[in-house]
Amino acid sequence: MSTILNDDKIPNNVNLSSDRRLQRALEAWQPGFLSWWQEMGPAGFQAKDVYLRTAISVEANGWAHFDYVKMPDYRWGIFLEPKQEGRVHGFGDFEGQPVWDEVPGEFRNMLRRLVVTQGDTEPASVEQQRMLGQTAPSLYDLRNLFQVNVEEGRHLWAMVYLLHTYFGRDGREEADELLARRSGDRDRPRILGAFNEPNNHWLSFFMFTMFTDRDGKYQLAALAESGFDPLARTCRFMLTEEAHHMFVGETGVQRIVKRACELMKQPGGDVRAQGGIDLPTIQKYLNLWYTLSLDLFGGEVSSNAADAFAAGLKGRYKEDKYTEHKLVDSFFAMDVLEGGKVVHKDVAMRNALNEVLRTEYIKDCQRGVDRWNKTIKDEGIDFVLTLPSNKFHRQIGMWSGSYFTPAGELLDAATWNARRSEWLPSEADEAYVKSLMMPVTEPGKMAGWIAPPAKGINGLPGEFVYVRLD
């Protein structure tokens, strides 16, 4: 398989033209995708030239090509990393056996569910963010938003290709449903909770790309270990693009933090009075989006996770760093809720794999928060941002029916509800942050609530016109 993308109606490196039935099916799906993009993609900017990164091959030195493009003309398509000859299952009951190039019948429904769930997150985030361009704090940020959006669109294509290619009529119907659901819709919501939450301003956007896209990194990394080889190859390429999304989130929050610190050192030190977002408010939005993202890993004890591992469909993060890959007699020490009390006990490893993956995610999030705290310290401010307990504000899993403080202290419902606004954004917080969201479109200029980036995109100067608005 070539690593160079064929310049067909649907750019691809899977030799799509050799399968006329599949090509016709995807070309029939394409108008629906473009219609969805026009309806639910970035509002008000479809005709603008945006300085975007586009894949022209999947090789390390060729997948990122920068140029101006109108978003509806973006080269969406199907990109898989080259096949590794001789690859074998790296974990589960089939460890050491050749990977599958076709869907094994006994795991068809499980695999389809994994593909559909991953695929559903991609258009959902575009829908959540469709109005954010109207209030971008700079052209730099506006362009980064659109880069995230078009890549989420291409990640949708990646999952739709798998559905069309390997799941027959059921797959085609599922691909259509991916365009029919809507984020936050009462009747046809997106599958996962965090992708139905409103993303109404840039602080939430940066927290989303910091925490929720980081969940995407870990889910894709686990699927990139899959013994279903087309899924593994697809996810490995998607991970190269996911890194930029997390960069946007982490550096975006870091810039807001830096600006808050700068305003704290002004006379009076009142950040809000000077049009900034204060550090306690940043902490509340951190608490919100981090805990929403924790839920995306699923329940702490899960037979579905055990089954997917046993089948060789979804592994651990960087599975090859472990020495034991069957996990038949392995255990994981974790907190569980028994009789209304938190106890620490060993759980069968296969059933605890959601928590194993979540634990790796938490470590990664902490590294990002540590970098934010270094910015605060470097500015000479005495304040520390913290990740709340993984028991706090949970809607999925064993902690969802109980109430905990960010420090992990168990509370009754009345006390938690009375103190909720101490830990999560209040209506007043949301109204204040929204009040700051005024667009800044002059090249090189920046909204007053966020610091400039450390450097431009692709080595370009700060005053570069990343989006041509004229």
C-alpha cells in the first residue's frame, strides 16, 4: 500500500479505486457529510481562506502540508498507516497469533460498537464548537479552532471507512447515523455524555481540548493496539493529529493563566475588574471538564473492557511496555465503594482495564497541570491548580451515585449541593466568562483575557494572517 495519497474524489492511500462497490458507497455518503459540515461546522466561516495543515502522505515528513484552503474544500479522506507484515496479536487470548485483516464473526458486534462509539465523538465535537469562531480571541486561535474541526471531520471519515468496508449493511446504516445524531439534542443526542455538554466559550474549548481530547488520545492508543489490523492502522495515524488538539488546549489554558497572573500584579490585583479570568474560576472549569472526561473511560469495573481485551480488540496504553499480556491471574489495586464506604482492594485486572487506562490518563493530565503551575510560580503568584479526586462529580461508574469533595471527602447530597458553586462553575461564572468573549480579528492582536502564544504556527510571525476574513 502506498503512503502517498491518491488525488481521487476521496483522497486516500487504501487504493479505493480498486473496489468500485466501496468507492460508490463512500461517494454516496460524501454529499451527506458535506451537507452536515455546512449545517453543523464552523458557522460564518465556510467561505473564508484558512491557513490549514493537510495530509499529503502518512510518512513523518509528508503528512503535514500548510496552505490556505476553504474548509469545505479540505482534503478529507482515508489515511491508514502502512501495514506491518507479520504483525501478531500483542495481548489477550490470541496473543502471538496473526492479526486479523477481516472482522472475526464472533466479535463483530463488539468491534462495531467500538468503531461507532469512537466515530460518534468526532462530529460531536465539531457541533459543540460550531459557534466559537464568532468570539475568537485572535486569528491565531481562530485558525487553531478550524484545524481541530477539520481534523475531527477527517477522523469521522476514518471510522466511516471501517464501517463501510467491514460491516456491510449494518455499517452503512451506522455511518448514516453518525451524521444524524446531534450534540445536546434531546431526541437524538451523541452517545457519550461529555459530547452533549455545551461548549459556549473559549475557556471551555481550551479545557475540552486539554482534557477531552486527551481522553481521545488514550482511547485511540488502546485501539491502536487492536488485533483487527485496519483499526490499529487507522488509529495510529489519527494519533499524529490528536497531538495538536491537546497542544491547543494545554497552551490555551496556560496563556489564560499567564494573563491572570499578569493582571494580579497590576494595582488592585482584581483580575475580573481588569477583564481577565481569575485563577479560582479557571480551577472550576478545570474541575468540570476533567471530571466529564474521566467519565469517558467507562465504569471502574467493566466486563465489556475485559471482553474487548480478551478478544484482542482493545489493549492498554502502550501495551508493549508491559511484560504480561494475557492478564488471566493478574489484579489491580483500586478504590471501590462498598457499603457506603471507600475501601482499597484488588480487582481482577481484565475487569479493571478502564481504570488502568484512566490511571495513565490522570498521570498525563497532571503533567499538563504541573506546567500551568510552573507558569504561575514563574509569575511570582502563590496559587496552585489541582486535579480533583477521580471520585468528584462523576456521572458514570461506581462513584456516580455518591457525593465527594474535590479532595475526595464523602459528603451527603444536601451538603454537596449547598457547596457546589465552590467547586464547579456557577451561572454567574458562566455569564462572566461569556461576557469577555468578544472577537479580535486584527492580525497580531490578542483579547485582553489571554496572553499571546510563545510562537506562531509553522514558524510564522505573530502578525501573520491565519484566516483571511475579507
